[in-house]
Amino acid sequence: MADVDLQAVHDTLVSIAFEAGRMILAANPTSISTKMNAVDIVTETDQAVERMVAARLQSAYPSFAFVGEETYQAGVTTITAQPTFVVDPIDGTTNFVHAFPNACVSLGLAVDRQPAVGVVYNPFQDLLFGGVRAGGSYMQRNASLAAGQGQGPRVRLGQGLRPLGDLRAALVAVEWGSQRDGENFEVKARTFRRLAAARENGDGGMVGGLRSLGSAALNLCACAAGQLDLYWEGGCYAWDVAAGWCILSEAGGRMVSGNPGGWETALDSRVYMAVRGASSGQEELVEEFWKMIGDGKMDYTH
């Protein structure tokens, strides 16, 4: 990694993210196709944004590999140790087509199969998150405006960390995903019920609150910013999490497996749990959540 100028990569990704954001805001998503099923959708804008991002990155970093959602080939596309851009042109496409303002472009760089740079930009809110390994992470509002003309400061994430309590005090992000049958779906449904149930019945978590932003990248960034305590997901892909993972880690957060007992998880594992940075209580909250899953285990193929 010593040969890669991570800060320069970050700055390039921010420029590309703003260009992608302008394309997203200008789009009228009327041409909608489906992939796996009716809730797994793609638009012409997803594809156009990925083409632009790929072209810009190929020009700037021709020796780096590229993995994008819209050009991914199941069973063929892999992430190797080579520096690899891992890109989701629109994370939260369902939100995008409904004009629900939680959608973003997620641009990550992985080196040695580990997140090294992350840029996540929500153009609807002009909200930018960025992170560089060993360089910290930040959040910036009104990010595309000129300095001195409304642009917000880059707020360093992970400072003044608060301790974590148990699930009763936790705000937790979850997502249904696009797979709505089979054992993976049943594990999610059972766990959601247990999280919400009262403790008096013996197996409930009485969680403080459940939220679904509809975007893995924005869920991770909300954890990084301390707005969420924990995020549990199965079924998303590396491009959904690569950028947000870097931002979370640099804010003192931690990514583990979404399946019980896995304190380490691969970038392309498809099963994740993120916990925000905290002065104490990270492992305790993760273990309490894993108990809600019980003997369940999610398993997704590539």
C-alpha cells in the first residue's frame, strides 16, 4: 500500500462523486428493469453513472482493477489483492426511483482485499462522507457548495466517543434485502421479531429502535457518525459496504460477521454487522445481538 497515495485517490473519488451526484439529480428514472425479482431493480441512471465512474477511474488509475455492481458477473468477478475500486453507482435505487432522499454513490478502494479509501455522497442532501486508512474519516454538509458560500466544515468522525449500552438503548439499522424466501429470509424475520419483542417473554431484546435507510452505504456512514449504534445485514455485496466500511473503521467503528461468532469477516462475505465507535461496550453489544440470532446462520453465494 506504500506505493498508493490514498489521499490523492480520495480526492479523485470526491470529484467523481460530485459528477455522479449531478447525473443522479438530473435523471428522470422512468426506465426501470429488474434483476433477481421485483424488488431488485436497476435503472438506466445506475448504468450510466457506473460507465462514467469506470471511465474516469480507468483514465486516472489504469493499473487498478474495477468492480462495479452493474458490470459484476456472478461466479466470475472477484476482488483480489490488487488495488481495486469497488463501486456502487446508486446505492438505494428503490429510494432513488421514489425520490426518497436516501440514495448515494458509493466509491471505495480496496488494497489487499481491505477497505483503504471510502467516499459516499448523497446528492439529495448534499451530504458527503469520506475516509482514508490511517487518515481518519469525516462528514460534510452542503459539500458541493463553494467554500465561504454555504459549504459546511469537514467534521471529523470518531471524536468524543460515547459508551454503548445494551439493546434497550440501541438504535439499530436492518434491511430486508431482495431475497424474500428461504432460510436467509427466515433468519432475518425471526431475528427482527426477537429484537422488537419484550424481554418479559424470555427471548426478546426490546431494542430501542429499528431503522431501514434503504442503503447499506448510508447505514454504515450513520454508524460512523454515531447516529446509529449498530447495523446488521445479509445479502448485500462488497460494493455496498467497501466505502462505508473504511469510513466506519476510521471513526473507531468495527465491522464483524452478521453470523454469530465471527469477529472477522471478509470484504465479500455478504454477511456483516457494523457497530459504531465507542469508549466501551462494542463487543458486549455485538454478542447480545448475536444471541438474538440464536442458531440461525445466513449463507449467500456470489
